[in-house]
Amino acid sequence: MKLTIPTMLTLARIVLIPVLVVVFFLDYPWTNFAAAFIFAFASVTDWLDGWIARRYNQYSAFGAFLDPVADKLMVAVALLLIVQKRPTVWMTLWAAVIVGREIAVSALREWMAELGQRAAVKVAAIGKIKTIVQMVALVCLLYQERFLGLPVFQIGEWLLAAAALLTLWSGLAYLRAAWPIMRADNGGPR
């Protein structure tokens, strides 16, 4: 297996996960900035690996598998860190909605792929918007401090709520696309 540049960027995102955890728990004045920077950098590599793969035709089966795994791991770990630091009902609820939707949509995609219907549940524009809002929210929540007088953490809380609502909306869009196939009685095992 030849490693492409996009796959190397994806692997770098996975390697950054334990780095993010360690930095998050360090007790220095710069750790909030560093944790937010690590997550922001990982978010940019997510966009960059896709752009490079499309632009230079550097697709691989391994990269196609690994990219969404890296994204979901990075987001789930960031949410766990944030909820651990600020265990409020709303923060926990938004995190549960986001992680739950990712699990449900991954299962739906896998099931649809087994039926040969993977194209029916492809990524929609709302999913891309959700991802952007979610990444900005998580950067703000990891940063935690005021910046130029702005309440960055509170902005992150509102953005995470918006991301959770967009998450539900995009999850329903996936379900709606798959519903005709799910309703079809194909006589297979249940």
C-alpha cells in the first residue's frame, strides 16, 4: 500500500489526538491556546487532505476508510474533553447528539453499502455546513478564554448548540434518503 499525501495528513490527525489530550490537561497559561490550535490545525488538515485528493487524484481505499474515522475520533475526543471540563446538562446533551448522530449515520452508511445503495446516502451540503460550525465551536470551547473582549467560550456554546441542531437536520436528511430502501420489503432476514 502506497501512502498518499492525503492519507499521511489523515494519519497526522490521528496522531494529534493523544497530543491534544495531553496538552488539554497540562497546567500552563498557554495550554488553552495550544489545545485550540491543535484542533484547528487538525480541522484544516481535514479540508486539505480532501482538496489534495481531488485536485491531484490521490484517492486510496485506505484513505477513504481512514478519513471519516479520524474526523469522528478527533471530534469525539474534543467533545469528551470539553464535557469533562464543563459537565453541564446542555453541553452533555449537545455532545451526545453529535456523537450519537455520527454513530447512527455511520451504521446507516455501512448498511446501505451492504445493499449496494451507498450513493443514496452521500454527503449533503447541510453536512458540510454542520462540520464547519462544529469545528469552529470546538475551537472556541477548547480555547475557553476571552479574546479581544469577546466571550469565546459562550460563543462556542451557542455554536455547539447550532451544530447539534444542524447535526439532527443532516441526520434526518440521511434517514429520509435511505427511508424508501429501509421500507422496501426485500424478504431478507430481519
